Amino acid sequence: MVSSQREVDLADVFVLLADSLSAGHDVVDTMDILVQASTEFTAATDAGILLADSGGVLHIVASSNERTSEVEEAQLGYNEGPCLDCFASGEPVEVSDLSEEAGRWPQFVAIALSRGFDAAHSFPLRLRGHTFGSFDLFSSAREPFSDQDAALALALAQVATISLVQYQIIHNQGTVNGQLQQALKSRILIEQAKGVLAQRHGVPIDEAFSLLRTYARTSSSKLHDIADGVVHHGLSFQAERLRRPLERPRLK
């Protein structure tokens, strides 16, 4: 029964993802659905997505929370870590015990462990021989992914890649780099909105992001648009009505 319900819930997520690939949707929202789904349906506790610009430099476009962003930024800043190796090779990288890789990635491992991450699993966003970025999952359990979790994570990575190409076609973008620039602008705006909401409601940044995300989902709006409303147009909402455990990505 539990397994059957999980399958139903997963199907709902993929329906939502398919809908997010249509015209009028933002690639940032698709990436956010993906990181949420990965933590809901695999053993990962946190997730992030990195995309490369035209020069091959990786940038964070989505993360499940602040500590994930910190760990991803550490990888980029120190230029070491499983996600960078995954992007360079175009192959999945699984590290079931990060403490064993301290000699390989000393700075990254130290920060990851300090943030409570003991394992990392990275999957390339790859299509037709080209790698666009990496889909990164972190967990506190020192163990490899199950075959089921690995297969699902790979499927989600493929959806992320397809969404980039689909968005490019819909919006007549010449390259994925154009989407990256738009995604980075949206991310900056979302970060600003999180700060505004955190101050306004007296909550931590992670809870502010949950409020922003939940309001966007319940109002069937883009994260970018809600963030813009909060930052530039005085948009407000009753946080108390949104302070509840995060629902599955599909649910309103």
C-alpha cells in the first residue's frame, strides 16, 4: 500500500514537471520542483542544481535550503568536490562516505561535514554528448543510494536537462547560456525576497523560502513573479496560513 501510494505521488510529480515544461513557465520553477522531489522521494535530505555558462563556469540555480547553497558555493569557491568531478567527466559520482575523501577534496569535505552532510551523489545534466551542469544530492547517511534511488535521481536529472532544451526551443533562445542568465537573475531576486520575508515575519531564511515557495504554489504563480512582487511591489500575505509542513511538490 505504501509502495503504491509512493508510485501515485511520483506520477503526480512527473505530471507537474511535464506541465512546467509548457510555455509560460519559468525554468527556475522546474528546477525548484526537481530539488524538492529528490528530497521527498530519495534518501537525500538536500539537493542543488548547478548550470554552466558559455565559459564552462558553474553557477547555482536551485537549492533545497541555505546549507545546501553554502556547500555548493564551497565547491565552486575551492574548485573541488564531487559535483565538479561529475560535470567534468559527464558521469555520475557517488561518495557514500565523504570523510574518506578528505585527502581528495579537503576544503569541501570539511565544510560538508560541518553542515551535517556525510554522503554526496551527483548526476550530470547531459544530452547528446554535452554536459550542461550537475544535479547534486546530499544526505546524512553514510551509505550508497539504493538502485531505486539512483534510477530516480538519474531520471530527474534527465528531466532537468530536457527542461533546459525545451525552454530554449519555446523561447527561441540561441543557447542554454541565455536561460542560465535569466535563471541567475531570478535567483538573485528570490534571494532578495527571502531576506525581505525573513525580516518582515521574523523567521529564518529557510522558513522565508518555504513561505515564498508555498505562496507561489498555492497561487499557481512563478517564483520569480512572487519574489518580484515582494521586493518591488509590496506584496504581502499572511504567513500563519502558510506555516505548515511542506506539501509534496504537486499539491496545492
